Amino acid sequence: MSETIARELRSVLGPDHVLSSPADLVTYGYDATYVSHLPDVVVFPNSTEQVRQVLAVARAHHVPVFTRGSGTGLSGGSVPLGGIALVMTRMNRILEIDRDNLLARVQAGVVTADLQEAVRAQGLFYPPDPGSARISTIGGNVAENAGGPRSFHYGTTGRYVLGLEVVLADGTVLKTGGKTTKNVTGYDLTSLFVGSEGTLGIVTEVTLRLLPPPPPARGTLVASFADLAALGRAIGALAAHPARPTSLEMIDRHCLAVVDDYRPPEIPAGVAGALLCEVLDWPEALQRRLRELEEVCREAGAVTAAGVSDVSAQRRVWAMREALSPAVARIKPTKISEDATVPIAAIPAFLADLEEIRALRRVNLLVFGHAGDGNLHPNIICDERDADEMRRVQAAIDDIFAAALARGGTLSGEHGIGLLKRRYMTRAVPAETLAAMRRLKSLLDPHNLLNPGKVFPDEARSQRQKGGRTA
Amino acid sequence: MSAAAPHYGETAARLAVAHTEATRCIHCGFCLPACPTYQVLGLEKHSPRGRIQLVKAWTEGRVAPGEGVAEALDLCLGCRACETACPVDVRYGLILETARDELAHHRARQPGQVLLKAVLRHVAAHPRRLALAARLTARLVQSAAGRQLLRAAAHWPDSWLPAALTFARALPAQSGPPAPTSRPAAVSGLESAARPGEHNTWVVKHAKPRAALFTGCAQAGLFPQVNEATAALLRAAGFDVLVPAGQVCCGALHRHQGDPGHARTLLLRNLRAFGFLSGEPPEMVVFNAGGCLAWIHEAVGVFPPGTPERAAAEQLAARAKDIAAVLLEHGWTPACGLQNGGRRPLRVVYQPSCHLTHVCGVTEAPLKVLRALPGVAVALPADGGACCGSAGIYNALHPQVSARVLERKMAAIAAGGPPDVIVTSNPGCHLQMLAGVRQAGLAGQVTVKQLPEFIHWYVAQSQKTKSPPG
Ligand SMILES: Cc1cc2nc3c(=O)[nH]c(=O)nc-3n(C[C@H](O)[C@H](O)[C@H](O)COP(=O)(O)OP(=O)(O)OC[C@H]3O[C@@H](n4cnc5c(N)ncnc54)[C@H](O)[C@@H]3O)c2cc1C
Ligand code: SF4
Ligand code: SF4
């Protein structure tokens, strides 16, 4: 990239907020996947206006812009393929918490947990709870439509987005939606940007819907199973029950083996898998509901089913669940997290598919995830330096997606397509639908400046990724 | 990216162990919220994830030390909070130390590094010289010329900052550092600490083994009263306390500043002094400085397996204990018959030593022993006890960043209103807290003490008045 561009960016943002030392390029080249690639320059805007100005420079010189929150993404979405890495972390102000209207207005770089905390301090509740909440940004959550365990009951990030401020590639500042929970005034452009992975516009401000806090009593149902068929049945039965829990998480035996040091006493050693459910209710009702749900699990064939209401015992259970996603990487250095999602009735069959793939491809495949949403995270733990293993891993990934699609499912429930899943898009999305997505993209970003090389299978720049350490 | 330097192959070989460990990092970012430098500087390269990826890139020849890697590693506090936060158990300390050794190797001839090494070897590791240097520098800072010099020094590039001068920033300016005691500082002080009747202070439940006291360099030179109090507490708890002559600085500072050779020399001298290489080693060696204890626990690896030195170092590590953990384990309770007399409790904030927390895993014991004192309300800082920015001699080498870390720290300490006393568990933290109290305008309002010193003082005071001080 020419020095002219860096100079122009510096004159817009100030010299401290435009970085191009090799150390800065390396450290803004990755997210939480195993792919990385260097940007040419890293910029840190502090306002919507500065984002606009960065885009003006990008347009003038035809340089692509890769928006980044905290880089916790699991699909390579914020990995820059050269160009400008635009980092949103300085735009981290909570602009307003409106208690009367149950909403919050924040800049896109606010860390999710900071918002959760600020809202809680006002006696309110922001439900989306991605496992990465202490690190991820609201902008990244919106761009990936992030979920979490509680999405089972409360829905994903998108359900809480009332309005957005978005800077388009041509510099237009769009305001979508508003302050109301109901809004049919024209097209729902807010939803268009939710889950758009930084390819349609740069989100600068988000208006979020809040809820009153949930009922104060918290219980946790822990059930374990001797076989995955019974576990699958229990998921269906719990999801369909009137007393259904707030979250419905599953972990298989391979995961349990990894986090054995976290294993709570409620889960006996050697089971095929376990379900963890959170129940929020009024104190009077909690025990009754836990007993009800225990019964549902037993009927489905659970070996153990225990409703836990002791605070520290529950903390132990959820600490295991939180640690799980990254902790599985203790075995081997490379962790490939898939995000295949199937309709819930297909879960038992899909779990059986995964066991088969594990054996067939001889890969270390473990499964956990938001079972209540049919959103499983098959994770493959491998070593990227082992070429033979990586070939088998690639084959296993292909199998996983083929199985998910065959079961009526989809590629991603919450991590997005990014770089890593682009090649499966043609199989997952009908040609006409994909063509409509492309038309939308070229309408809003005609020169393909925003996050090029992502989401769509055969972007012009896809060749570039071969130059870096990408998949 | 820079082409690999000619000697790159050797660098890569020396960094191999760091590289292997770095490949275990999955860039999940879970360590980011735990990292004080990421919190104040806001850049990935100043986060654990960034530093690990930089070491990896350096090892693979994708970036050179001068291209920002050195700066990123220099600015790490080495507090190791990232290790506790990491769900993959990436051993960041190993990566950092290996990389720092390599940096020191590259910089061996730079005047700043030479001076730093000399200061660490010949001043900082010697209690009496350190105390003298501290007094002289404190006097210098108070003079007009000294202040001018310091202001000028603030503009020198960090790696060039002569540690000897800027160290003065960390010193308690008004009070001046305590005057060194004559002849082996700690030892002579300790003689007087064993006053008759002291045993009445504590109820002793079991027969106790012998305990050897590790007196340290900064502790003995700057805060001899902490060693005195530690010995008094141990004696009062029924231990036979010995203070082996010939013990020296633990070498942690040298280790962390890329001088492992000298750290090993010092360890060897300590193994001899404490009788681990010959003679009869004590059943336990008690430490009151978290930084020293952590290094003794980790130092084992400086000797190759199978050597007598290694065996001795392992034995020392196994017997090295934190004072609070020792007191707790031996079931003492303060027997001072305190009545609160309706007065509000003394508000204490315990600011733990990072290495005591993240390397030794000693988190509960200090809180428990403090909470055993009647009339004391003990809290952790609002940030849960993140690094104060002292970090060995970090505050001397990187005063600007250290001051920003400290500013956040003081806000976290005073979040529930300024406490009466800040209790720490390391001499470096003690110095930094003194600086923090001044920086926050709380001088005269907030006292700083180390844990044994505080307990000893508190019990003695309340013995006198039959009610808690405050
Ligand atoms: C251990 C771990 C656990 C996780 N758990 C969950 C989980 O439970 N549920 C879940 O859904 N995800 C989870 N994730 C994935 C990840 O945290 C989410 O996708 C998160 O939303 C990413 O936020 P970020 O700020 O890190 O975004 P980044 O990774 O920086 O970016 C992600 C995408 O968002 C785009 N983007 C970022 N900010 C903006 C903006 N302001 N405007 C436009 N586009 C933008 C980027 O271009 C990129 O395409 C987890 C990740 C890890 C490492
Ligand atoms: S928490 Fe551990 S694995 Fe995750 S980025 Fe930090 S060091 Fe790497
Ligand atoms: S040791 Fe402390 S300062 Fe250094 S990277 Fe880890 S958390 Fe950050």
C-alpha cells in the first residue's frame, strides 16, 4: 500500500490511530480461527464521522476495508486479506440506557459483558450471552447474529436489535429501525444488516431492546445418558415440554474426557453424554419445575437426572460449560469449530452421523453445543502442522456439512460463513437465493470494498488468501 | 515483512520451546480482559494473545524484534494473570521468559542493557547497597537538580532509561526509605524482634517444625520491618525460626530481565546457605514476598534433571511456603481478646502479589488470615486484584505505562471509598502502593503495609489498648 494512503488516513484519524508496524499488522491479522492474513494498515476510528472518512480514503484508492471487533470470530470473518483493518474497539461508549423505554444505545465497539453489566446495574437485562461475552463487541455480535445458551429461550442478538446506524461503502450514514419494538415502516433493513458479517456496511451504533430481569430463582438440570439416542430423545422432549428450560446444552463423552477436571459430581464418569439446562423461575415454582424436567429426562432414558439449586454447585456446572469451547484445545494445538445446525428432531440422527465420521476419518471430533436450538458445535482437534491429519480433517468437515444439509440443516447457526465456510455456500443455499444475495451486495457495495472474499464462494479476491496462512 | 536476519537460525533454535508453546494458543482472546496492559493501552500487541502471536511470528521469521516485538515484550508486566485466565493452559510465562532471554541476547551490547544488568547484579540484589542507593536517589529526587534530571530522563527512550535513576520514582518520597540496619540487615533486625512474652499473642494448636526465613533483597533493604514481623509471627506461632547467613537475592529480577545465568548463580548460593546441598535443610522455608516464592517454585528448571543441584532445587521448591499459608495451615488464631468497642471496623484492602496468585496459586490464605483478625473488614480491590504495575522493576523501566496501570489500580482500590490500610504481599507492590497512595492524593489517609507487618502491628496495637486500632 502506498505511503499516500497511510498519510491520508493519518490526517483523518491522527498518527496514533493508524498503525502499520509489522507487529501491529501481525496482531490484527487473526481472529479465533486458525486462519490469518496481514492487513496493509490498521486504523482505529473514534466516531461515525471518522469511519466515513476512512471509507472515503478507501474508495479513492480502491482499497478494501475489513471491519474488526475483538477478533473472537470463529469463521475468519474479520481476517483482513490485505487492505485496511478497521478496528472498532475505540468506539466503546454506552450512549444511553433508557429505563423508561427498556432500551440501550451503544457504539458498536462496546464489549458485550460491559453492556450486560451496565444494564444489570440499572435493574434491567440484556439476554444474549455468547460464551465470548467478556471479549466480543456488540458490533461483532450483530454482524454474526451471535447466540449463546440462553438463545433457546430468549433468541439470538438479532431479536434485540431495534435500530442501527450503518455507514455504507459510498459513505452514506443509514439509520435503520428506531426505538420501537414494532416497526413495519417500510422494509426491515435492520434485519438485513444483522448477520451480514461486515460485508454490507459498517455498524457504528446499535439500539438494543432490554428486558426486565428474569425471575430471580435459578436452577440447573443436569442429566446424563448412556447412549446418544436417549440423549437425542430427551432434547426433543425437553424442548416440547411446557416447563421447558431457558437453555438446553449438550456435551458428549469426548468433551467430558477433556474437561474431566471440571466435571461436576452430578455427571458420573463414563457416560455417553450429558445435558445441562438452566431454569429461571420464581422461588416457589423452581423445585416443582426441576422435578418435572428430571422426570422428562428419566422417561427419555437418562441414567441420572438431577435438579441442582445450590448456587456453588450450579456455578461449577456452568464453569465447565464455559471452559469447554476453548479447553478442548488442550489436547492438540489446532481447533476447528464447526457450527452446523439441524432441526431438533434430526439431532439423534445427526449425532449418529458425527460418530460415524469420527471413526471413518479417524479424527478427534467432539461435540457440544446449544442442543435446544439444534445448534451443535462439532469441534475437530488436530495439529495444523500434520499434513496427513489435516487432509482427513478436511474430509471430515466436508462430511459434517454434507450430513447437516442432508438432515435438513444449515452450515452455521451463529458463527457465520466468513472465510472458512464459503466453499460450501453453493451447496447450502439455492442458486437463485445466492444470486439475490449477490445482487444485494453489489447494490450496497458496488466496488466490493467491504470485507471482500468473505461469505460468497468465488469472490474475485479469493486467490489472495493462498498468499497467507489461510485455509 | 523484514527478511530474516543472518543469525536467524540460531534465534529460531533458541526460541523453539517458546514456539511450541505458542502454537498451543488458539487466539480465543479469553486472556484479553485479564491483561492490565491491554486494558490501558488497548492494542492487540500489548495483549497476551498478541504477544504470543508475535513470538510465534518472530520464530517463524515473519517479524523481527525491532519491528515492534521487543516493545510488546518489554511492556508486558509479567504478572501472569493471562495464565490463570487461559482455558487452554498455555504457559505464557515460559514463552515470555524464553523470548526475553533472546532479546537480552540481541541487546547484550546496548548501553542501557549493560547498565541495567550491572544495576541488577551489583545494587538491586544487595540489601545494604539497595537501601543506600534508595536513600541517595530519594535525596537526589528531592533536590532541584535531581528533579530536572528526572524530567529529562522521562524523555529518553524506555530501553535506555537508566534504572538506577528512575527507580527513585517508586520510592516513598516524603518519608524516605527506611534506613538500613547495620550488619546483615535482616538478621540483625530479627534479633530484636524476638521479644519475650510474644508467644502470648497467639494460641498455638500444634507442635511446630523449624522454619527458615527467606529475607530477600528488596525486602531486607527497604522493608526490614516486614522480615522482623514475619519472624515474630512465626516465633509466636511456636516455630523455631532460623535466618540462615549467606542467603542472597532470589534472582527473580535477573530471571525476568533476561539474565538467567546470574539467577542460577544466586539460586546456587541460596541452596548452599539454606543447607539444601549439604547439611541439614529446614523443614520449611518461609517467604513473605510473592515474587521470590514464585521464582523459587519455578526455578527448578535452571538445573538439568538428574543433577544434585536439581534435586536440591526441587526440595527447596517443595518446602518453600508463603507466610499466610503457613499460619493458616498451622491453625493459629489471633488471641488478643479484641473487643470492637462499637467502633467501625478497620477497612483493609488486600492487593495481592500477582505471582503469589497466578504462579503459586495462593489466593485464599492471605484473605483468611486477615479475616481472622477481629475488627477488620477485608476486601479485594474492585478489579479482583489485577497487577498494580510494579512488576519487579517495570515501574522504573516504563514509568508512563506503569503510572496508567497504577491509576486504574487506585481507582479499583478506592471504589468503595478509600480504605484505612492497603495490605500487600510483596516489597515491589508495597513500593508501588506507596506511590499510588501519593498519586491518588491519599497520603496521610491510607497506610500501606505488607501482610505480616500488618498483622503484627494490628495485634500489638490492640494488645496495648485492648481494642482494635483505627
Ligand atoms: C471461546 C469462544 C466462544 C464463543 N462462543 C460463542 C457463542 O456462544 N455464541 C456465538 O454466537 N459466538 C460465539 N463465539 C464467536 C464470536 O465470539 C462471535 O461471533 C462474536 O460475535 C464476534 O465478535 P467480535 O467482536 O470478536 O467480532 P470479530 O471476530 O472481530 O468479527 C466478526 C465479524 O463481524 C464483523 N464485524 C465486527 N464488528 C463490526 C461492525 N461494527 N460492523 C460491521 N461488521 C462488523 C467482522 O467483519 C467479522 O465478519 C465464540 C468465540 C470464542 C473464541
Ligand atoms: S486465553 Fe490462552 S488460548 Fe486464548 S488467546 Fe489467550 S493465551 Fe491464547
Ligand atoms: S503477564 Fe500480565 S501484562 Fe503480560 S501479557 Fe499476561 S496479563 Fe498481560
